[in-house]
Amino acid sequence: MSTISNSLASADIAATLHPYTNARKHEQTGPMIIERGDGIRVWDSNGKDYIEGLAGLWSVAVGFSEKRLADAAYQQMLKLPYYHTFTSKAHEPAIRLAEKLVEMTPENLTRVFFTSSGSEANDTIIKMLWFMNNALGRPEKKKFLARTKGYHGITIASGSLTGLPVNHRDFDLPAIPVRHLTCPHHYRFGQPGESETDFTARLLAEAEAVILEEGPETIAGFIGEPVMAAGGVMTPPEGYWPGIEALCRKYDIVLISDEVICGFGRLGTPFGCQKYGFTPDIMTVSKQIASSYMPLAAVVFSDKIYQAIADHTATLNNFGHGFTASGHPVATAVALENLAIIEERDLMGNAARLEAVFQAGLRRFADHPLVGEARGTGLIGALELVADKATKQPFEPMGRVGAIAAEEGNAAGLIFRAIGDQIALCPPLIVTEDDITEIFARLSIALDRTQARLAAETAA
């Protein structure tokens, strides 16, 4: 390791608290310092290259070092590096991006509110619905329905919607009224002998029972990811989403599709709701909207919701919500160029065309001794590592084997996300068939080395 790398590592250990990291362990091991990126690859400070199998954090659609996005940012910074959107102020990049989002999303979604992250966007949705229901004389309609293992952000409110224990434990969450329903993952949550059809029926019956138990007049919204990504890439069973939408319509509950990871082509369709046949009232988008070159997110919502909110702003003479960077001109300019690249290069079509290749390659690992299930759709997928394939018994303690696999992945030159003992893959949308072949070759090495390490432990 170079002197510069050593110096940077020491500085990082001395000054930084990292997200999703064991701080004491980090003090001993130090960081992997990523120095540059190009296409689907990144290089660390030692010059080692890696295929970025998770597109950063599910987000770099057009790959790393796309010059058009750097140029878009530079030109906008020269012209108008910053301005806000408070008190009726506006600028062209945010206006054009709002237009583009209305054009791209389902036709019932006609209004846009910008934030800098998906967490802020989902926080905004909570406040919007509380504001709207107060305006409509329904002050009791404030609860939310979400799902176990769902991920919707990390602020106090959006983190409450999230259904992952690691995000709640010792943070005193949930801190808003939310009920978490059964995770719609048949492999892990289906009952013995229960068909996928029966599993769907049970989950929909559970959702309706909870709605009636809480009282439909108290429930503001149902939020879900079309595919639950950060919880382990769980695809929903057939009929689940149309059934959820029917319940929301029956009981006047706003349906929120969290498209932060599924949106802009990840599943081979523009948005995940289109893949699974439902129409949301609100959509959250982020990540691939700007390929994460700039922090940006948006809430795209229906005219019905807008009208109720707008009427109340006239009563109060204000909508007392917003962020310094809401609709930031550089971020929105970069997003416009990013979406133009996605369209010009047909990257959504690329995901659709390569889906069969990617999913077939992933499912070949189902025969590996460590793999209980291989699953996914579009250009996203996961392998669930188990101690016993027949009984689906997980490893104990949870996460130890996944961490070993991630370590071996790094050694093989492949970065993926270990979610507990689930290996998640989500490559940039620019990936080719040859790239996919190489990804799975490196993954195979990582799994075999993980198996060998576990066998050596057992022998010892």
C-alpha cells in the first residue's frame, strides 16, 4: 500500500463515522479507498480493479465517469450554480425535469416535489398526507402500512416505515404510527406446503384484517417497493400488487410506490409498478434519476392530492415544507442529461433484453451447496446463503457468512452487497452480456472460496 493510501486510511479512521459500519472493527481494518471509476468498474488506491456489481448503491445507471454528466454539471455551475425554489422562485433545469418526470411516469401522476434523497422524499410524503388529511377534516387518518424487510429511508419518519431491525434497534423507531405487514417473499415466509397462490391470498387477507382492525378511517397510506431491494431483493408473488391496489381503492388509502431502486429501467420497464401491474397515487424516485452523480430525489403525485394540498396552502397562505437543495439547479441539470442518455442508448431496453441472460446466470447458482434460493427480475437479483438447503435453515450468527462472501468477492474483483447472508447484485444499466458472464465468473470464485473457508473451519 502506498504512503498516500496509508495516510488517507489513517485520516479516515481518525475523522469519519461510516454509515452501516462497525466503527470499532473499522478502526482495526480501515477503509477500502475507491480512487476512480470507468464504465462498470472502479479502482482502489492500490490500483486493483473491481466490477461494481451493485452500481454503487443500486444507482449508477450510466456507469462511472460519464463525461456528458460532468459537462452538464460544469455548464450549469457556470450559469447558475445554486438557487432555491422557495416562495415561487424557479429555474429552467428543475422546471424541465419536473416536466420530464410527469411525461415518463404513469399518466395520473402530474405533480413533482424535489428533495435530495429518497429518505427526504418519503419523509415529505408522510407530511404531505398528514397535511392533506388535516385539510380534508380527517385528522385521525395518519397511520401507514408498510412491510417487514421493506426499506424506505433512514430519517426518523422514513426510517419508521422501513421494516428492518438494524434500522430500528436502539434508534427508538418506529416513531410514527405504522403497521408492518408480512414480507411478500414466498421462499422465506411461505408456510410449509403453501403454494404461491395461497401465500398471496393469505397476505392480502392479513392486509385487509389489519386495515379493519386499525380502522380504514385512520390509515393514510400504504407504501411498498415493487421489488424489495435492500431487504434482500425479494420479488412479490403473482397477484400481490393488484390485490394490494384493490384494497387501497376499497378503503380510500393512498398507494405509494417506492421506486428509488426499481425506477428508470432497473426491472426492464420504466418503473416497477408497470412491471407488476398497479397504478400508484404517489411515486418516490431517486438514485438512477441522476445515476447518483448528484444527490437528487422527487415525489411524483396525483392531481387529486395536489388539489387538496393547494387548497390548504391558500387557507394557510403557505406550504411550510422544503429543503435548501429542493430542485437544485446542478442536480436537476445532471438528471436531465442522465435521463437523455438512458433514452438515447435505450438502457431500459438493454435491461429488458439482458434480463433472461442475467437471471439464467443467477439461477445457475441455485445448485451451489451454499445457496438456498436464487431470485430476481430485470437486472437485479440475489442469492440467499443457507446452512441447510433442504430445511432453509439460516447460518448462525446471521451475517457472518455473507461477510466472508463479500470479502472473497472483493478478492476476486467483484463488489456486491451482503445483506445479512444474502448476496445482492444490481449492475449498471450499461452492462453487456460479456460483462454479465464475467460478473458470474467472479461470483463463482467468491462462493467457492467461501465454501472452502467454511469447510476448513468445520475441519478445525
